[in-house]
Amino acid sequence: MRINLLEDAWEQAVPHEQFAYLRRNAPVYWHDIPGDTGFWAVTRYHDVKAISRDTRTWSTEVGTAFLRDQTPEFIEVASLMLLNMDPPKQTRYRRLVSAGFTPRTIARLKDQVRRRAERIADGVLDKGGEVEFVTDVAEYLPLQMICDLIGVPEEDHAMIFEWSNRMVGFQDPDFRTTPEDGEIAAAEIFQYCDGLVEQRRKHPRDDILTSLVEAEIDGDRLTREEIDAFFVILCVAGNETTRNLIAHAMNALIDHPDSYRELSAGLGDDKLWHTATEEFLRWGSSIHNFRRTATRDTELHGQRIAEGEKVVTFYMSANRDETVFPDPYTFDIRRDPNDHVTFGGGGPHFCLGANLARLQITCMIRELLRRFPAAEHAGPVRRMRSDFINGVKHMPVRFTTAA
């Protein structure tokens, strides 16, 4: 079988057949990249989790978490970001930034998330039920919530959305203006954040940005550059990933109308909505992969991996591993247990905003099903061309108030 796990393959569809073949026959597979350094593709669930937890052998600080080689200038900037750090640097940074993501903080947001989801769903009703789901629904809730958390004024929300699209969509012609545009967008976000940080130092507010400015543990504080970098991560991880998870969830329900009807009939069943949300996450992982770099010569499944070689863990493949998930290609909203790796394979890089993402997905889908007992595709679904983000660009949907 020809193996291609690069951006042009993902634009067409999730390469499930390739992943199934690799899990069976080559769980550690050398993948070439034209014009770049190749990598070892790791596709089995337990290997993904083991690599995620072993930061001494598998580093993100060396070479970044991105699949392709990066320029020294990019690596220097990226080294300020949480996902490109190893312990102990990563441990120190995470302790400082986690002040804004306590369970108490997220619980306090529940009513706010629900109210925003209600307004978005009402907007779909006002449009007669026919919408471009990505731009009319999925993008709004995560964008608004992240901007609320950070304290971005309402009039700047669209600007944050554009910047985050340009940063993660540099491989997609619909999002980029030049090949270097992603780095330009990051610089623009940094500059914008500098202005907000200065405001918070003078006038503190009840938002995450103020928490970051004031965070202190044993006299240690975040630098301005570290705050800027975390701001970028929030804009991308909090906006892009959750937006795509919402789109994948609705796409799955439309493709499985029995599940749509069951959830629509069980709006008050919190247990069902809990298991359904976990299945949304397993089914539509928003990040394709995460790269590590070997810090020493080692071996995995009989393959010798040299120090400095790239090892890339694929989350969508791990979430379909037949040895872990019974009937992995069956969309089952009552699946339990469901220990997916959509938020990472555990360890220090487990997603800080996992519970906020869960809350947004549940509220948004629930409010839509509360108003619309049925939905169908009103046109073709178009996927993002990216080897990192599992994105949906366009998804025309027709909701109906009649069952």
C-alpha cells in the first residue's frame, strides 16, 4: 500500500485505510517528505501514550512539535510556547499558566457558554435553518469564549479569528496569502498581545490575561514574551481546535441520523450527553499528530531510531486502534469506557483546556438539537489542507424543525 500522511492526503479524507494497514504491519514506519527530512510514523494507541509520557527520550523542545523542519528563527520563537517545551521548563511554565484553568474557573463559565450557544442556535433558527455550519455556527462559540477569557474587546474578535486561521492554515491556499504568512500572523498577534498586557498591568481585570500577568510561584513570574506566546496558543488551540471539534461532531450526527434522533430525544439525559461528547472527541480528533525528536539512540517495535530523528504520533489512528476500542469504526454515542487521545496521550502535554472544550461542544450541539430534531448536508463538506489541523473549511447544513 502507498503511504501518504501529508497535507494533500488529509485534504481529501482521513486516511483510515493507511492507518489500519500501518497498525497491523508497520506500527513504526519511516515516512519520507519531499524536500524535507522524513519521520517515523507511530500509529498504535499504546505507543502514542508511552511516547507522550516519556519526555526524556522523546523531546518537543528539540525541533518543535511540528512535523516539518523549521527555520532557526521559527524555533527560537516557538520555544516560548508550551507545546514546544520539555520538563522542567515545561513544568514551570504550566504551573504558572494553569492559574487561569482551574476547575472552579471553568465551572464559573458554564452559564456563559450556554447563553452564547443559545444565541448562536437562535441565529440558525432566524436564518430558516440553512447555514454554512463552519462560519455561521462552529467558529463563533470558541472564538467568543477565548476572547472573553483573555479579555479581547468584541470589536477585535474577527481580527483574532483571521490571525489564527492564517497561522494554522499556511498549507491551505484558502487561508494563506504568502508561504510566510503564518509567521507574519504570529508576529501580529504578539504585537497585539503586548498592548493588552500593558493595559492589564495598569488596570487588572477578571480574565486569564490578568491571571497570567499576576501569576507568581516562589517569586517566579512569566516574562512578557512568555505571555505573548501563551496568548498565541490560546488563540489557536482554544479557537481552531474546538471549532473543528464542533464541526466534526455535527458532521458525525448528520452521517448517523439514528444517533441524532437518540440525542435529540434525550436532551435531559446528562449521562448520554457525557458519553456522546467523548465519542464526538474520539471520532473527530482535531489535531492529526504531534512530533517528538529522539534524544538518544533507541528502538521501538524492532525499528532502530537514531538520536535526532523525528517520531510523529498520530491521534486519529490511535483513536481507531482495534485492540483498545471495540468496533472502532462504529460511531457509538453510548461508548463507555472511551479513553481516547484527542487531548493528547497524557503526560505533561495533556491539553489544559480539555474541560472547556468539552463544555463548549456539549452546549453547542445540545442547543442545536433542542431546536432542530433533524439535519442534513446541503452541499459537499470541504476539508482543510494541513498536516497538523484536522480542519473543516466548508459544511453547508440544512436544519429542520420537523422530525
